[in-house]
Amino acid sequence: MISFLASLLRLSSTPDCEVCKSSFVKECEVHGPPLFIPDTPVPMGVTDRARQTLPAGLEVRKSSIPDSGLGVFSKGETVPVGAHFGPYQGELVDREEASAYSWVISRSRQCEEYIDARNENRANWMRYVNCARNEEEQNLVAFQYRGGILYRCCQPIKPGQELLVWYEEEYSKDHDFTLDFLKKKKCSNDGYF
């Protein structure tokens, strides 16, 4: 039911090359521009919009993680390391309205916004990506870039494999209170964490 654990991200002004780990503005000097896999364009407010925005080669079906509801799987070619998806879409809400489908965007130490993808008609397919149970299971990394949340492929994702995002502990070090707040919302809504 809930696609992934609501998480905090640190502000990142530049993406990193997944191959050589160097930061870049437009493209890695060694490996070139990042591969962006675009959403299928669908107007906001359309019924079941989130599923309809799936890029070619991906599908939504029952997650491989017990009690997680739906997940996103590769069904076409292998998704290569370094491929980018996003941005994560949803409605901007206040902290109190944020659900377990929310990501926190840090504008500054004093200013946070919440992108909540609870409403399937106002979100994109990224709402269905589940959180990996551990760092070893991950194949996507979430990061904040230019005011949005993107997912970057950090392991090849073969056909039939579920896309699973992970966040590092350092993302939430400065915002433990907010992360605890969102964890409690997830537990109270679904009964699991």
C-alpha cells in the first residue's frame, strides 16, 4: 500500500556520476551527460495518473516486499547504472498534512516543504517505488536536485527486478525530529514500519 518510507534528503546542488562518483553540473567529464528516463506525459488530475506516467519498460505490480502493496518493476531492457528518473511529483503540503508518501525538500535550515504523492491523480509513478529493506537491496538512490527529488540507478536493474530506493543515515542527521514525525505517521496509518 505505502510505496516507500518517507525520508529526508540533504540539499544537493549537483548530481554525482554513478560510475566515477564525481560531481558535475551538466555532464561528467569522463562519462558524459546523465541518462534521464522521462515519464509518459499525462495531465495533472487525470484518474489513475500515477500509473499512466510510467516510462516505457516499467510496470506496477505486487511488490516482492511482504506487506508493501504495489511496487515498480523493470520489464524491458536492463536499466543501466546512472539512469535518472524524476522528479517525484505530488502536492506541496504542510508538515502536519504530510503522509508516508512524502519526501521532505530542504530549502534552508529553517524552511522545508513536503511533496506528498498520496493522491494518485496528482502524482507520478515514483509513488509506487518501495524503500529497500537494507542498503544491499537498493538499486536506486534518492537525492534532492534543483528543488525536486530524483532517483538515480546505482545498480543495473534487470527485467523482472523491483526498483528499490534507499537513503543514507546522513540524510536525516540534521532533521531527526522531522524524520521521527513522518515515521510515526507511517506506523499509525499502516501498522508496520
